[in-house]
Amino acid sequence: MIRTGEEYRTGLRDGREIGIDGGRAQDVTAHPAFKPVVDLKARRYDMAHEPAWAEIMSYCEPGATNAGESCSTLLRPPTEKAHWHEKWRAVDAYLNDIRGMDAKTSANKKG
């Protein structure tokens, strides 16, 4: 199952400490140097759960151990040419969706 953006953030809040500028970032999801990137990556997960994007951002692998569960198109290992086209479509949708994201504030300025 594809996790949500918040589940992704929660996974990063596992006590890890990242060194930056001679100090430590206790929470990479909140540190100003990392938050914009974390927010953008979390958006990829959230899009897979939104009805408008689910078909593009996710797929189900028939006959797999996790049959019936949605998996990320972006993380799918391409084993067929069609998989590459699906990935390109998902990347295009993602990049169009995040246009206008401010790298300093992570505020979506679309519309």
C-alpha cells in the first residue's frame, strides 16, 4: 500500500539526526533546509491517494503477493516499455502539480 505524505513524514521522524552547517537537524521534516524537499516528496505520496491522480500515480500488480494493493508508479521497476511511458506520465503529472511550489516556504502558489 502506498503511504500518505504524513506517513512519509512520520517515517522520517525516527530519531535520526542530520548534520548541517556545523549543527544538527533534530527533525528533518521541520528544518528549513530540508522541509521544502520533504514536502515535495510527500506530495508524490498524497497524489496517489487523490481520485484525480490515483490512476496515473499508482497501479495494481495482478498476481503479486500484494495483489489488489496500490503501488507507486514512480517506484515501479520498469520491466516493459509501457512501464516507462507510465512513469513519464506520472512524472509529468507530478511536475505540473508542484509548479509554483516556493522552495523556501513550500507554499503552493498555483491558481
